[in-house]
Amino acid sequence: MDNYYIIDFDSTFTQVEALDELARISLANHPARELIYEEIARLTNLSMNGQLSFRESLSARVRLLEANREHLKKLVSILKKKVSPSFLRNREFFKKHSDSALIVSGGFKEFIVPVVSPYHIKQENVYANTFTFDEQGNITGYDESNPLSEEGGKVKLLQQLKLPGKIYGIGDGYSDFQLKESGLIERFFAFTENIERKSVSEKADHVTPSFDEFLYVNDLPRAISYPKNRILCLIVGDVPEISAHILKRDGFSIRIKQTFEEKYVKDVGMLLLGKDEKLDDNQLARADKLKTIGYLGDSKDQLNREICNEKGIVLFDDKKGKKRNNEFIPRRMADFINRGDTYMSRNFPNLLLPKIEKAHRLLHIHRNVPGVMAQINQVFAENRINIVAQFLMTKGTIGYAVTDVDTQYDKQLLKQLRQIENTIKFRVLY
């Protein structure tokens, strides 16, 4: 029996509410456009929070649009550039689940189908409303016989479809939660990458800050092995707002503190420190999940680099005090987590890596002693692994091996790589 995945469109698959965007196109020259924009956004939010029936909200918004087919073409062009980042990088999931991934939306097929089609989502698996038009191509309304135009429309649609398997729902609005209330779906995931509606997320089975998280929890094919929202990034001291913003926008779980509090030592994955912050050796030695440190200044006398090396922690700092650090350091940290780059690191060999499609990237940090690379490749050979690309650089006591391999392998391989003598840290990147 198959699983089915019911995915919302507005503020889920895309970062925006499509009717709000359509209003900005169609009313661009209207003298009262700002007031109308506000009213359309208000009606959207009332409906999404369950404070106004969907049909009342939809009817009122469509009346305010004054839109036509040409406006819809412009809208599609905009929406294609507004696909949520975590959906954008997970096309492979839709390719493998083209029969079981459904877009179910209170939006309209006229703009949804052209946006989702490049992601291997079949047109017949898009369930949404349809506009009505006059002879000049102006939008006059919508098909009111479509259950998705009604209050509780998603529930009515699923009752009609009678899908033969477990159903998982992901969305940001009240109409998505109604599927859970109805008992028709196995689990409801509140999607918060673009907006979090507390009235929805508080009732969800699981809050998913990204589509990566949804795929990870359900053990489904995904572009990255471990969701970035699960990586705790601690920001300590006097750190400019732009530095924190760069890491937050990238999807990491951010905590901003004045000191490195003891409760974070065990779980911190990234640490960004303001200038003149001093890091306690004891805390650093116990930060077993810490992968990278960014220091907005010269870290030489402020933290113990030997401990960083022993634990395989990649350090980025600004030893010459250049003015670039507000953005430069957090971007280097993100590039290491995302791609494995160690460019401009203080303690690791300089490595800038290409992005390779349809491969898994394995990072092996080890002590720089003879024979480690031979052991790594022996493990690959014994498991009949096809290596797509491989990079090895050393610096001082550190050896850094990056291997891109074909995606088909037994998980026993990962266990064997971790057990190689002199391994410091091992990570599957994507």
C-alpha cells in the first residue's frame, strides 16, 4: 500500500501567497492599490488562521483583483522564482514519487500547474480551483462547483479521492490542519519555512521548518542528509545583526546569547563569536557536535586551536582585523556546512569544492598520519562503491578527505568509515 503526500502551494511550495502577488501585478496602476493590497492580505490571513470561511475569503479576494490572462502570465514568471528553497533543492523526491505527491490547494490551476510541472509533479495530481473568464480574458470569478472553493474543501476532496494508502499532509494554513481534524490523514506537518501561524503549528503533529525536515522525519529521498534546522547555531557576544541574519536565512536554528551557556555545550553545531570573546577550554573539549567556529576578530589568544584540531572543528577568523568579517565569516561557516568548503580556514587545508549532482558527499576528517587514505579507499573497494570525485588535502596534524560517491550503497559503509583508525570526524553532507 502506497503513502501519499498532500502538499499545499501558497506559502508552502512557494514563499508567497499567489493571489497577493497577482494583486500587485493587476493593480499596479490603481490609485487605491496599497489599501486593496492590505485588504487582500487581511482576508488571506483571516482564512489561513481559521477566522473567516475560505469561500468568503476567496470570493472577496477575487472580486478585488481586476486581473486578466496577461496578468497571470506575469504571475507565473514571478512564482517560478519564488519556490521555497527547500522544495527547490528536492526535485529528486518528486521524481521518485511522481505518482504519490499531490498538490492540493485553494489556489488556482492556471498558475499552479506551470510552476510545479518542472518538478515532475503531474498535472493530474494538481487539485486546485479554476478561474472563469470573459471573452476579453478578464477574470470574472471561479468555478463554484469545485469542492476546493468551499469551506473545508480539502477534506471534501480527499473524501472523494479515497486514496488507497496512508496520507501525510504538509502546509501552513488552517485548511491543511482541517485534514488532520477530519481523521483522513496519518500526520499533519505545519510548514514554517516562510510563515508560522501559531494557531496551526500548535495543533500540528510535527512542525517542519523546511521540506528537508519533512523528508528526514519520514526517511524519504532528500538533497541533504541532515536538515539545517536541526543544526544549532549559537551566536555569542557583540555580533552584527547582518552576521546572524545570514545564518538564519540559510535555515540554521539560531540562538543569540551574551555568554556560551553550559546548557548549549552538548548540542551546539556552529558557534559564531564576537570580537574579544574568550572560549573556555573545558567547554570546547566537551562540544562533541561542534563542526565550525566563526570568530569576528583574531582568535589566536581567545580559543585553543589544538582542541579544535583534536575535535575536527573548522575555525574561521579575521586575524588581520579586516572590515570584511561581518558577512565573510558567517558565509564561510555556511559554505563549510553546505558544501564542505574550508576556504580561508585558520586550521584546515584550503579547499573549494564543486557541487556534484546525483552523488553523496562524504567528509572524513582524520589525523594526518600515513595510511589513512588507503584504508578509506579500501572500504570503498570492499563495498564496490563507484567514486565520482575525490579530494584530499592536509595541513599540520589534520587530514581532510572529501569523497563524492554514487547514491546507491549500504549504510554499513558509513559505519565502516567512522571506525577507521585515526578518524576524528565523519559526516555525510548530502
